[in-house]
Amino acid sequence: MTVAVRSFAKINLGLYIGAARADGYHHLRTVYQTIALHDVIRVSIERNSGRGSGIEILCTNKDPRVPLDSSNTCYRIAERVLDELGAQGRVRIEIEKRLPVQGGLGAASSNAVATMFALELALRKTRALKKKLSPAARLRIAAEVGSDLPLFLVGGTALGVGRGEEVYPLVDLPSLPVVVVTPGIGVSTPKAFADWDALMKDGPCVDGASPRPGGAEPRLHTTTRQLTRPRASDRLLEAGCALSAWLSGSPSIIGSPNTGAPARGGSRAGNLLLDLVRTGIENDFEKVVFPQYPELRDIKGALERAGSRYASLSGSGSTLYGLFRSPADAAKAASRLRKQGLKAVATSTLTRQQYWKKSLVVGR
Ligand code: C5P
């Protein structure tokens, strides 16, 4: 019995990093948005085969960054699901990899949540068990495996707080055209967080001058820096202002005044995204990832030049995306970017309803 499930990607519409927490994670605020690009997860379970229990991971691409052992997110979640349900058997998990590895699209997290769904379905189909995981148990297990997993239990547009694992469904943005560029660079998320901490500690002075090597600075200058340097918690305050302005329908903090009326040619729903963008959302990871990989900054520029209404790094990267006015504009931009040698694809965001409708592809 094999169950196949689509494992969709996400992008981050703004990401603000706060202070490091005692548990080593960082406080953050982000708006997650599911998109139509996906991997496929196939789970099969053999019971009473005489071959005992165990979990086997296979992956269609032979990328060494996808572990095939117990450190794989799919393995870790399958182990917990079996344990929670008191189920046994030989579980085979096949990852049909299409999404970039370490790409900031949440692929490993999404793969794990898809494994949880597929495994539960497979167990039910083999009549191995009648009970289901409760929604609370799914959420707890997902959050144990990683900060980005719970969002895939919600789908659509969702607010992420805490270390990212606390998710709240937001008013769903309509399906919007997106161009996704995957530069083939792997960015380590823990390293990007550590680089952010270093930037906060030794950040540029208010006058833009970099700290001197060895920290040799006049005493007065140091004091000024300490008074003017943004603190990690400031980012969360800024995020809170931008997001609450957006959610309360008065989003024009930075952009033009919002009358509350839909802009010409657009519905209120259609303008929600524009409103969010107008609040001046940013992805803090750009500040540490772009200096290390200047080509990623160039790709963001290329997306802007190709006509995107908003372009950004997703998560800690290396994927960049641009939001477009129409599918035709997105298709044209993707083709233009491909001509420039970039791996660009036109797709769309997925509403919550689309996410749930399309996730389950029961079959092979
Ligand atoms: O939760 P997840 O396993 O995806 O996180 C991977 C790593 O990213 C963590 O071990 C931590 O170093 C870093 N992280 C963080 N703050 C977060 C989320 C992740 O520092 N909010």
C-alpha cells in the first residue's frame, strides 16, 4: 500500500529576527505563504512481512545534503507518529525531490509534514489502526521536529511567531502569480542566524561606518554606537507595527495613504498583498546573506527589473521570489530571467483551500 502526497513549498512575506533565546533559537515574526511548487512524498508500509520494523528513506536526487538516515526530517516524524499511535511495521518513504535543498522554501519541513499525513493514511488503509492523531498531537510532533513544520498544518497565509512554530491562519491572500528563482546555493539556516547575531553585536554605526578591526574605537564612539544601534527586540516591534497595521486594514505606514477602498481594478482581497508590501516588510536574512552571496542581491534586482511588485529572499535563502500582477507578466519575467541564465519558474501562491485540495494525491 503506497500513499502519495504533494509536499508544497512556502515563501516568507517578511521575516523579522529578534533576540536569541535561552534554548538557542531566535524569536521571530514572519508571514508564511504556501506556493504551488512541490515535492512528492510516497509512503508505504508493510506489516507482518516477517521483515520486522524499521524506516527506510529514499530520495530521487542523490544530493548528499539530503540525509537518508535517522537525521532526515521524514524519518524523525515517522518515528514519532508510529510511537504516538503505537503502530509497527516496515515504513518506506520516498522523496521525489523537485524543490531546492537548503533553499529557504521549507522543503525538508514540508516533506516531514507530508510524511505524517501519508503515513497516517497508509496505516489506516492497511487497517493497522483505527485511531487518528489528534490535531494537537500533530502540532506538537511537527513543532518537535522543526520550527517551520507547523505552518504546513495550516497552509495558505499564516502568521508565524515564537521560533516560527507558533502559527496562526490569516485572512487568505488570493492566488497570486510568483516567479521563483533557485540559484543552486545552499545556505545554512543556523549559520545565517549566527551571522545575524554577529551583525547585531558588531553592527554598523549610525553613521554607516563599520566597526574597527579588533574593536579599537574611541570611548565616546562606542557609547554612541551602543545608544543608536538597533537592538534585536526592535525588529520584533517593527514587525508587530507593520503586521498589526496590515491586519487592522490601515497598512500605509510607508506607502501612499490607504483610503480603505480597493485600488482600481483590484478587489479588497487582491489588495491585501499590496497592502502588506506597503507596510515595508523586509526579510532580515537579506542583511547577512546578501553580503556573503552578492549574486543573490543581483537576482533580487533582476526580479525587480523584470517587473515584480515585490521581490525578496525566502527564509534564509538562497531562493528569491517576485510577486507579479498577472500570470502573463510572471511568465514573461521568468522567461526573461531564464535567458539571463537563471533557474526561474513562474508559479502561484496557494490559498488554504487550494493547499488542502491539492496536497492529497492518494495513489502512486
Ligand atoms: O527548528 P529548526 O530545526 O528548523 O531550526 C534549525 C536551526 O536554526 C536551529 O537549530 C537554530 O540554530 C536555528 N533557528 C534559530 N531560531 C529559529 C529557528 C531556527 O536560531 N527561530
